Amino acid sequence: MCAVILRVKYLAVGEPPQSLEMETKDAAAERQRSLEQLGTVESITWFHRGESYARTVTYAPSAQAPTEPI
């Protein structure tokens, strides 16, 4: 799993944003420095891995459940 995702938006009309998966924060910082040298980059957004969420399903009694067995 990667440590940082860099989302790069470009100035060129029609150029889609790019997501770059980086293994370490140092690698992401180095890549950012190289992207900053380009004249075509509008923005660089960092997404850090710090928290993750998983989908879960839980069941609880409903307020409309019958009080007597059927």
C-alpha cells in the first residue's frame, strides 16, 4: 500500500488530473519538487495514509419489531 497519493492538476484545457501513488513521504516530496519545475502544473494535492475505513454492516432491533413472537 502506498504512503501518499499526489493528485496533480494541469493548466492545459482537457488534460485530466493525474493520481500518483508514492511509497514514502520522501519520494512524494521529491516528486513534488520535480513537478513544481514544470510550467504546466496548476496544483498538487497530498493525500496521506493515516486513517483507513472499512465498510461494515451491523444489525440492531428495529423500533417497529413485534413484541410477541409470531
